[in-house]
Amino acid sequence: MEYTISATAFVAILIVVRLRRRTEARRRTDEAFTVFTGVVFGVLIAATAGGDAIRQLVGIAADATH
């Protein structure tokens, strides 16, 4: 039996695990790594149907505020 995991799912799990930690004792490198993983997640999800739906929702919300 072979298991696979997509890169998007792996990065999402990584973000959840990192954000569950306490924020008091974070170093600057920890914060930078968290931001980097968030950006990578955004890039990975942008190419999917879910990313397209999120982009459309943000566009609708932006149009509604004008």
C-alpha cells in the first residue's frame, strides 16, 4: 500500500502545527519561516479550483466595499 500527500496539504498541516505553538517566545526566524510557509501555501492553492473560488470571493468583497 502506498500513501501520497499533496504539497498543498503538507504545507497546510505545517502552518497549523506552527501556529498552534505559543507566540511569546518566538524568534524572528520562526516568524519569518511562518510567513514564508504562508506565502508558499498561497502560491500552491492559487493554481487550484479552491484558490480560484477564494479569488472570486475576495473580488466580490472588494467590489462591495467601493
